Amino acid sequence: MITSAGIVLAAVFAALGVLPLVTLGQLGLIVGVGVIVDTLVVRTVIVPAVFGLVGDRIWWPGTPRRADRTAASAPPALVDAETRD
């Protein structure tokens, strides 16, 4: 969803490139290229790689506990069944 929104945003900025005003055309193309690079390179490659390398330390100020994350992500019936075993 984020990637497709970035592509649409880049297309909107790149559409300014066809305007007869040179300054707006240049600005639109530069921002469009920047948004497409951010969308395709940074958000789809670099951010997941950093999360994989850093691991749980990525959530630095807070220290999420495993039990809290399990309880938050699983339905209550499953959490109760796991704790009864």
C-alpha cells in the first residue's frame, strides 16, 4: 500500500514536468524522482534490512516483553489455551 501510494505521489509531482513554467517543471521532476527513489529503494530495501540487522533493539526507548506481544497479537481464546497447558 505504501509503495503504491509513493508511486502515485511521484507521478503527480512528475506531471508538473509538462507545465510550460520551467521552474515548476524542474521542481516537479526532481521531487518526483526523489519520491520514487525513496519509495522503491529506501522503504522496500533499506528499512527492512535495518530492522533485520538491529533486531529487537530497533524499539530502543521501550523494551517490549515477549508475553505482551504474544497476548496482543493472538486472540484471547488462544492465549488462554496456551497458558492452561
